[in-house]
Amino acid sequence: MFKERPIVIRIIFFMFLFALGASLFLNIRGLQKNFLFADEATYYMLTQSIAQDGDIEYTRRDLIRYYQSFNAGPLGLFLKKGKDDKIYFAKSFAHSLFAAPFARFLGCNGILVFHSLLFFLLLYLGYVYFSTANPPAFSLAVVFTFFFASVAMVYFLWLSPDFFNLFLVFCVLFLWLYKYQASRRPQQSPVLPARLHHFFLSPRSDFLAAGLAAVAVFSKPPNIVVMGPVVLHLLLQKKWLRAGNVILIFLTVSA
């Protein structure tokens, strides 16, 4: 079984390189039929506004930049007027903030490059989780089935934050559940590096989960449901202090 691990890691890395190459060279203009609509138009322009102007204000510069990439649109933008009578993008900037460094230098394709990094982490962490109780090859097959037999990879191609939200919710659940899954088989050699493995087994992983959950909620408010089982489980275990700290971190980052 241990001989399979290097092969599995190579496969995951190969999939990352494939996704990265596709992200760099994919003709997004052709894929989008040379225009963006509604959410994708708003999030793309919001990302470029953060990347190039350092703000979320909708100005003529944003429209000029848009027409450097697309020939038609943007249609159905979500905008709102602030108290200063300026117009702002009326969407959460969580995904755009993280994708902005990539979009600054690579344009539309930069957002997909960012998604490629998330894809790699999802594959790797998914494999790590399932391999605590299953052979490496089977664990990788389960993860591949989830991504390639579901709508997940469609989200990968969207310029909106759906894939980012998937990543955040997955990470929250991973950070919460890994310690319990791994503790069932303490004799099994962990896939992760020792320091990372010990961190994921520690209470600090719950605090990181709370912070990521807050970002997920800021990105899309219904994601708040992911905090329910995390906090409820701690309360049922009578870990009052840790539950209180998790809630405090969540509220602080959300605010």
C-alpha cells in the first residue's frame, strides 16, 4: 500500500499540471462567446478592479478594461450606489480578492490559474482524508469520481466564485473531521508531513476552520450552515471553551 502513495501523488501533481496548462492556454473569449453575463461579468470586472485599481468602485476604467478582453456586454451587472453617490459592484469581493494577483498579470485566464491551485489542494486533501481508512488507489478513485462525475468541474471554468466556495466549504469540513477520522487508525502512517499532520490533529485546526467558514459566509451567506455541525459537535463533547473560541473567531473574521 505504501508503494502506491508516490504514484498517487504523481497522478495528483500531473492533474494539477494539466489543469494549470489548460487554464493558461484556454480560449476564454471563445468559450464565453465573447461576452459575459450577470454573475460572471460582475465578478470578472470586480476582480480586475481590485487587481488594477485597488478598489471595488465601478468606473469607466472598468468598462474600458472589459472591452480589452471581450467584444460584447457586459450584461446584467450587479451594481449599487453608495452613500457617497459612487457606484460599486454589488457582490462579495472574497473570491475576487484572492484571484486578483493572478488576474492582474494573466487576465481572464488568471482566474482559472487560481482555480487550478484550489483544484490541486482539493485533490490532495481529499486523497489525504480518504486514505486514512482506505488504500491509496481507492482513495484517489473516490476523489476523482466526485470531481469528474459531478458538476464540480463545471464550476472550475466559471469566472464566478462557485469553485472557490466549494474549496472553502470542503476545507472547513476537512479541518473539522480529519482529526476524528485519523484518530480511529493511529497506527496507520499519515500521508501528510508530520508537522501538518499534528496541526490537523490539534484544536488549532478548528480555529482555522472557523476563519475559512467566515470567508465562505462572506462570499455566500447560505454557507453559514457549515458552521452548524462544527459548533454543535464541540458542544456535544462539552468543549465549551473551544466552541466559544470557534464562534468568536468566526464572528470576528465575518465582521
